Amino acid sequence: MIRALERDDLEDVARLYNLVMRSGVGVPPRFLEPFFRRTLFDHPWADPEIPSLAYVDGSRLLGFLGSNVRRMTFDGRPIRVGCAAHLVTHPSVRDTAVGPQLVRRYLGGPQELTMTDGASETVRRMWEALRGQTVHTACFVFVIVLRPWQFVREIGLGGRLGRRGELLSVSMMRALDVATGPIAGNVLALPERPSTRVEELTPSAVLEHLPGLEGRRLLPDYDASYLSWLFAEVDRLRQWGSLWPRGIRRGGLFAQLVTSNDRIEGWYVCNLRPGGICRVVQIAARKRSAGAVIDTLVHEALRSGAAAVYGRMEPDLVGPLSERRCLVRYGGGRMVVHSNAREIVDAIVSGEALLTRLDGEWW
């Protein structure tokens, strides 16, 4: 039987999640239950009409699909977005289509748009069988390397060294980056710093300047309480990292507003750990300003000690990123959307939407 998830189920959900993920997610079990409580029940936009779902057999919880509700506007009218997350099923029911049943039930909810941006290839095919559409551009990720030796250490060794080996590796890679800096600079060909200024990005600044992002039919409908909660949760990732298997450690919130000649060009929201990767969760820019915002991000991340900038290839970033030297690959979580309103899907695919990782479940 599929029913709405209840608070009393969260201990079972955490246990099932750890079983399915083989506890290889880098998150201590004691963090999982409070995490699910905060993000599924206690966040400001929690909506009982679009609940998380549980598959139960008697008293046993054998399947789970998390619901993260978002509010957006499409052509100026408010819509609700259901963001599906954390789809897991017990190995004993893996061959009984519990996963597709949970997804089908969730897609049938009252929300105008349903999405996921952390889908595996199996889940992507499941959604497409239920009339979902993959946003292939947003399935690509980009990497702009800033400090090549520290970047190699980060993706190649991560946290798999002992503490002594970790300290040796950090100092060694830093020394190599300093020694090979001039050569690396020629190879990486980082863009010049534009004549922009930065200041801390606050929730109130996002609310003030979001309406100025012209050319988007689909926009987040943020409010102060939700943004304050969201920024706090993104910053909290420095404490426990990622739910993904083999997840690389994350840093705290790194969010800046970019201006030029007293004009707002845009902003970015990231997780940044000095010596590690600056992980982009949102880049928002005016038309024809995305390049300047990206270049500002690159130089500010370099100044703050990042080894690389990593993010999703949003449709409206394809042009600016194609003019800059970066690595691109397919992966990092597939983005799939579903809506009975075809025009909403078309707006997402065509780049007329600000629908970033900050608004999904990937973060």
C-alpha cells in the first residue's frame, strides 16, 4: 500500500536509506532522521497536499519517495512544483515495481510541475516511461579548474587517506600548484577579471532583484522565510557533506551579488571549501550578463582558495561557458520534468526558466 509519509516513519526511512545506500554516503545515521524531518516536514513550504510517499506492507516500510515542494511563477501566475527525491526501495521488493508505483502516484499529485535533478539512469528511464522529459542540457556538468594539483587530489584521493597522509597530500599539492603556477596559468587560460564588484548575497537582495531577470517565463516565487531557511540548509552542508555515495566533502555557503557601475548583473550561490571544489547551486544573471557573472565567480572562488568551480550546464549558460575553457561531461544527476502543461516543459528546455540546483533536490 502506498500512503502519505508520516513523522513517525522517519526512523524507518533513515534505516531503509542506509540499508539501500550501504551506509556509504559519508553521512552519519544520526544526521539522516533530523535531515529528513527538516527538509520534508519542517521547511516553510511543506504542503500536505503534495506529501512524501511511503510504501508499506503491514507494519514494514519498504519504499520511500521524498517530496520537496517549491513555489514558482509561470508567466506571472503562481504554480506549485513537486520535487521528487531520495527514491529508495527495500531489496526484498526490488522486483515488484514499487519504485515506478511511487513515482506514478507522485506524478499524479495536484502540482503543476514535477521534477527531479538527481535521477540515476534507471530513474530517468522510469520517468520517461511515465511521460516525463529529460532536460538533456541540464544533465551536463562543467568544471573550471583553478588549481590543478589540488583538484586532482580532491577528485582522486578525496577523504580516503589517513590523517597524516591527508596533511601531507594537502601541503604537497599546494606546493606543486605554486611551483607550476605560471605554466598552469597558460594552459588553463582563466578569463580576465571583469570590472565588477561583489557583496554578500542576502535573501532580501534576491527578493529585490529577482524580478529584474528578464526573459524568464518560469521563476522561483521566493519569500523571506523560505530563503533564510534555504541559505541556512545549504550552509549546514559543511557539517555532514552529501547524501550521495562517495560524496566529496562540501564547504559552507558562498553567495555573492555581482554589480557593475551600480547596475545589478546577477548573483551566484555555492558551497565552497578552501582547497576543495566550489560547487555551484545557482547562477542567476541578466540577459547578456551571464559571462561577467561567471568570470567574477571564477576569480572570487580562486581568491577564496577553491581548486575548481563545478556546476550544472543550465540551458542559458551554454553560450557563455562555450566561450570559456572548461571541462564538460554528462552526469552528476539527470534532470527530468513532468507537466500536463506542455508550455511549462517547453520553457524549461528552451532556457526561459530559472530552475537551478538551488530549486531542486541535488543540493
